[in-house]
Amino acid sequence: MKIEQLAKRQKRAFREGKTLAAAFRKEALRRLLGAIEEYQPQIEDALMKDLNKPPFESYMTEYGLVADSIKNTLASLDRWTKKRHIAAPLAQFPSDCYTIYEPYGEVLILAPWNYPFLLAMEPLAGAIAAGNCCILKPSEYAPATAKVITEIVEKALPGWLASVVTGGQETAQQLLEIKFDYIFFTGSPAVGKEVLKKAAVHLTPVTLELGGKSPCIVEKSADIRLAAKRIVFGKFLNGGQTCVAPDYVLVQRQVKEELVRWMIHWIRVQFGEKPLERWDYPKIINARHYNRLMGLMEGQAILAGGKSEPFMLRIEPTLLDEPDWESPVMSEEIFGPILPILSFDSIFDVERMLKTKEKPLALYLFTSRKIVEDYILSRCSFGGGCVNDTVIHVAVSKLPFGGVGNSGIGSYHGKRTFETFSHEKGIVKKFALDIPVRYRPYTKGKNRLLHLFL
């Protein structure tokens, strides 16, 4: 079926009210969860083919998060869909004020390649929970995962409710020409700007989950050994191809040498002496991104790593020493296993420097001083982050996840996903008792009462 016909079929189904009942939505989510559980081996195989992601990491960062999200949604959906009463103001006495959620209609989800299962299926489940029909386009750069996603959705859900459309940039452009009621995009800021332009033509609301250069700040009072361990985990997870991975480290000069020493130690512990020989070491998604990453390292001082394997598209965990701020590695998002390390003298210098940069998707701060924590968190703008850890905030479903400024528009996770794909309507229900103050003719007495009420 052509994309235009598919979209028309979904719009017609939504107009007929097929998705409105909470019981229908829950049954659709149960079928989707059942298919996901049935396909777990195929999901793991696909992620291994696309990214060389081992089963443990597939479960920890993709399959397990999706399954948990759907289960939490099923347990909470009846509560989320109830009307929410608020206190009526005196000026509207007597009345009942409340809000109710309604689905947008037909939504488009454009998913990325770096977490190709998680970042396609979690928004899809949220869109269905909110009562929408949905077209999902997985990334063409993760074809094995896209194939499994297609099989799961076709098995679990009718095409008028949810359909998967595969293809490359041309297909994405074709989809963006259609008038959807909501667009959810995960990807780079450059492509996000193009999505926003297309959405603006139809005044379509959007969520843009983008990226950016997320800093990791290590202040001298931090537990340096533990900081190094957690930075290595967060940075080199999925071969560094994580939108919230630390993009560079700012470390106070007094503890830089110690931090580097411990980071090299933890790289060896976590990845072995020869990471490129490990069967479970992640690969770069394709040759274009591999060559781009290799170019970023040219002319840089390497503290550790630096070796690569072109045939397998793999690059060792690599630490760079004090690259120039104007160099390509410091001016574009890295999205790979390369981590620049730069020193600073004062935490005030860090704050001033960060304010000259685009607002990042994440920020990580390692410190044992509450005054430093409060200063950075209150003075620096970023999407979300951690104190004394990295990346784990994205796994807390009750926290909103999203960017700010150049790193994104909107947020999701948990109930926030349901709200993202819903329009919240405010309603005032008046009762028979009628207070005539608001009606003409206006008098001095009514004027006094008006000022009293308002």
C-alpha cells in the first residue's frame, strides 16, 4: 500500500473513533508486548547484526526498557486517562473545572539507528496508549532491526492502527510532505531543523529529541576512581553511539593526571587489553560514520587507544589530550568511542565557557561539594543529567527526558510519553445558579463586585 493511502486509512479509522476506548488501547499494548516477548531472540540477533551489540547490553539498554515501559503504561493507563479536577476560581462560582486528554490523531515517528529498537518502540507504545494511529519509520542504517520491528508490529497490530514504513531519506521526505497531527523525531539537530521546517507548513506540533556536545565535569573533590569508572561506562556504551554520552570531559587541573590514569585502568578492566579482538565490542554503524570519526582524531594527542579495524568498522576506546576548542572534534558531536579530556582551573571558568556553547542534551557533574552541585545545576542550562554518574537518568521512567534549545523540543518517558502524544483540554462546567454580575448593563456596584471576584 502506498504511503498516502496508508495515511488516509489511518485518518479514517481515527475519525471513526476506533482508538478512543481505554480498553482498546490496553489490549493493543498487551498484544504489542506479547509480540515483543515472543521476538526477543530475533531482536537480540538483529541488534548484534546492526551494531554488534551483545545480548546483555541489548536487554539493558533496549529490550528491557521497552518491555518495562509498556508494563508500567498498562498498569497506569486507567489513572492517566481520568479527568483531573481543579479548584474552580471564585469568579466562576458555581462550576466544575477539569482537564481531559484527547489523542492528536495520526502521528509520525521517525526513529534513529543508534538504539534502533528502544527509540522506535517506546514512542510507538506511548502513541498507542494515548489513542493515536501511527506510522513508524525505523532507520535504514539498522536494517536487521527495522525488519524485526516490521514483523512485530504487523503481527500485533492492525495496519489502520500502526504501520511500519521502511526506506531511506527519500521515504522520510515523502512522509514529511503528508499532514500528520503530530511528529516525533529522534536524531541530529541538523535533520531536526529540516523536520521542523516541514512540520511548520502544516502547523504540526513536534517533539524533537536531538543531541549535542554533552559535557562531563570532574571537580577536584570528586571520588576520582569512581568517577573514571562511571565515565568509561557511559561514554563507551554502544561504542559511544549514544545521544546522552559524555562528549568531552572537563577536569580540574589538580586531578587530571589521576583521572586519566583511572580511566585507562577502567578501559582495560571493562574492554580488555585488546578491545578490537573482543567478539562483543560494538561497531560503528557504517563506513561513512567510521571515516568521519577517524578524521576527528587526525592531528590530536592521544592519551590511550587510537587503534582501529576498518574491515569491522571498530575503533578502540580513545582518550584525546587537550584538543583545541576550534578543532572539529570539539565543534561537532562525536557520537563514537572518542573522548577529549580538557582541564580547567575554576568552576566559574566552566560555567562561563558552557554559556558560550549550545545547550546540551545532558550534563554530568562529579563532585562531593553541595555548593558546586547547586552552582552548576542552577547556572547551566541542559536537558537532563546526573550528579556523580553518567547516562543513567534516561532509565528512570518517572523523570522527563528531552533537550532544550539546540538539543531538542519536548520530552517523554513514563507518563510524560502519554502526555506528549495527547492534547490536554481544559473544561469549565457551569451549573444552573446564575450570578448576573457579568451581564450588561454594567453598573458601579457590578464594577466593585468584579474587582472583588478577580
